[in-house]
Amino acid sequence: LPDDYWESFRLDLQAKRDLLTAGLADLGFEVVASQGTYFLTTDVASMGYADGMAFCRNLPKACGVVAIPTEVLYLNKHEGRHLVRFAFCKRLEVLDEAVSRLARLG
């Protein structure tokens, strides 16, 4: 594909990443900077949750959003227990809606 396709693709993902980063930060999530994935990692301890797995299990019922508990990616699960990932490779309106729904947690 031509270079302009990839530039457009990169800028689109960057805009989505930045939108979700700002939305989560505005809600009080501590967001880890993302530079090479489709995911934003957040520290749910900053929102008063000690257990990312429990947070992720409750999230769909609480507000209709899903996240990935990061502890499943760790050899020593306790090291990632307080971290969860949100995917930002979605339509902008989906990301806006997710941030609106996550506001219900606060």
C-alpha cells in the first residue's frame, strides 16, 4: 500500500489513543503512556480498586464496558494485579461512549 495509507492509519490510531487517554485521565485513571500497541494500560488502584481481575469482571455489569486484566500476562501475577488494559482500536464514537459509561463508576 502507498505511504499515505500508512500515514493516515498511524494518525487515526494516534487520535484514538489520545482521545481514550484523555478521557480515562479525566475520570481519574492513572494511564501508562502507550507508544506501540492498540491498548492503554491503566492502574485501577488510582480509582480505588486493588484487584484488576475483579474490576474487569464487574465492569460489563457496572457500565457495559470491558477491559483486560493485565495480571494474566505476568509470570508473577501479583505484579500486574492492579493493572488493566483498554483497547483503543475502535471507532471514535465507541471510545466516546465507553468514556461516558466509565464515568458511571465514579
